[in-house]
Amino acid sequence: MFGITFGKPFSMLGALAGAMLASTAALAQISDDVVKIGVLTDMNGPASTPTGQGSVTAAQMAIDDFGGKVLGKPISVIVGDHQLKADIGSSIARRWYDVDQVDLIVDVPVSAVGLAVQNVANERKRLFITHSTGATDFHGKFCSPYAMQWVFDTRALAVGTAQEVVKRGGDSWFFITDDYAFGHSLEKDAASVVTKNGGKVLGSVRPPFATPDLSSFVLQAQASKAKIIGIAGGPPNNMNEIKTAGEFGVFKGGQQMAALLALITDIHSLGLPTAQGLLLTTSFYWDMDDKTREWSKRYFAKMKRMPTMWQAGVYSSVIHYLNAIKETGTDDPLKVAAKMREKPIEDFFARNGKLREDNLMVHDLWLVQVKSPEESKYPWDYYKILTKISGEDAFGPPDPACALVKK
């Protein structure tokens, strides 16, 4: 009798519980029961210090801080070395998306490789967030619903550095420009800012990426008599140009160098006696406030150097991505991307951050000046923050060439 009396309610409860579990399972949809993040980077070449293992470490820190799982499913990291070659980068990306079921690719220096990987992400309809690709075409004419630009673009750096230097009287420029997509984009944007603010561009030279001897290029810049020698490129050329300029007496002759891209690891390598006084724009500085210091010191404990803006940006984007999966209940790329655009980004890395409709993450930047050895009080105390540059001023409006932008 008791079995008959209580059997049906228990059976109904069991059915209800089963239905609820099924409903939860239907809502929480993780492909292949794992969220896999691929860090595609330069592990041993010229870009390996500002990206490389440091970017891998930052991604893993984000996963560990998130708890290692999302929606009850494990999060894993896979690492690839594209050797700064677009064909290798796109080949790895294709294999990761097709065979290894990677859900998100991050990092990817340099612009030529980043643009190639973006094309694969678009074809395969999988997500890609770049941190060390600066070409404005990434969120302009080549923009994609699957590809995001998180840390910077060449326009933002040009506005930050070139505009401020012209304001200070540096109204004649000569560019030493890395001869690849990123360098060309950086020069174009900086030159536009210089002329718009009443300055003149006297010329440019274009050394190939990772040129071992930059003497002839620096001598041409010196001979131009331009007040400002704009360094339109990244590591390793930018560091070697500053060193060579010092050896050739460029600074003593009254000319100044403006680094349109310089990272804190570059300054560390150069040393303050060589780099002091250099103006540059950055998305992140480890010693800016308590939030930046807390995370950076944890990173330092693992890497024994402070993070670049690219490496800090990897952590920021991975956390934002995982939170979007958690809130949407799926790793479906377009649904996750929509949630990432919906939520503001305010963390140790980004101030007033927002992922725009063109998939550019707009946030505040900082104009800084490299300290003299006498001004530096402790290791990695390298920057004086001169001013904040709002994201709207730095990045400007969306490019109408982007098909995602509402006309």
C-alpha cells in the first residue's frame, strides 16, 4: 500500500528532475565537451619576448583564475609557433580549427600573419582575437564577425605619440618604417596625424623586418635634418634603430626619436641610459595602479619579467571570452561574440573598454615618457605617465569600409 501511495510521486519527481537536467544540458552547449584555446605566437624569433611564452602564460593564468572549467567542461590550451610566416600561421590555424577543434585562437604577431589567420577564422567560422596585430585593416576593410582586435591599432598609437610630439614642437618628421603591413600602416596613420596638425613629413626609408645592420637607414634619417625621426615598426628593428642613433650622435645633434610602437621589454633591453626621454603610447603599464601591480607581480613570479601590453591583453580577452560562454550557456562563436560586445570591459588591463560593432576593443591609452636612470627607483620602474588618451580619441570612429558597421 505504501509502495503504491509513494511510488507515483517519486516517479514524477524523478521525471521532473530528469527533464530539468535535460533542459540544463540543452542550454549548456559546449562543442566536443571542451573549450580549447590556441595560443598562436612566435616562440623563438624576434617577437618571442613581447609575445611567445609570456602570452601562453597569460592565457593559462586566465584559465586558472577562472577555475579551469566553464559550464562544467574543461578549458585547455594548445600552443603553436608560426615563425612569423603567414603561410605557416594560416596552415596551423586551419589544422587547429578543422582537426583539433580549437574554439579560439589568440595572440598572433605580426600583422601579415594576423591578417592571414583572420581569413582562416572567417572561412571556418571560428573565433580569433589578436593582441599583437596592429593593422587598421583588421577591423576596417577586412573586418570579420569572427575576428577581434583587443589591444591596439596603428591609428591609436599614431594619435597618441605623433599628435603629442607635434604639439611639443616636433613639426618635421622622417620615418624609418618596417617594410611589411604593420610598418606601412603605422607610418600612414602617423603621417596623417603629423600633417593634420600642421607638421611636415620629409621622407622615409623602409628596412626589411629584422634587418641586422640598420646603419644606412639611420644615416639617411639623420641627413634629412627632420626634428623627429619616427620609428614606424616593432621589435627588433625599433630597438636597434634607437641604439644605432645613439652611437651616431643623432640625439646630441638635436634630433629626437619618437617610437610609434615600443614595448616595456624593448625599454628593458635598451636600458634607461639609451631609452631615456623616449615618448611612446601604450595600452598598459604594469606600475600604473594597485590592480595592474597585483596581476603583474603574479605574472612576474612565473616569467621573471614584467608583461607587455600584448601579454596583459591576452589575459583580459580570455577572461572576457570565458565569461561570455558562461553567460550565454554555449561556445557558439557568434553568440559568444555578441555577448562579448554587450558587456563592458573594465579590468586591470582595460579602462572604459568596449568591444565595438567592428570587433575593435576600444579603451583608454596612455602617453608615457621613459624615465632617466636617476628617476627610476626600482626594477622595471621605467615610465612616467604624461596623460590619458580616451579610447574615442585614440581609435576614432569605425571605418565605413567594414561591412559590420551600420551605414
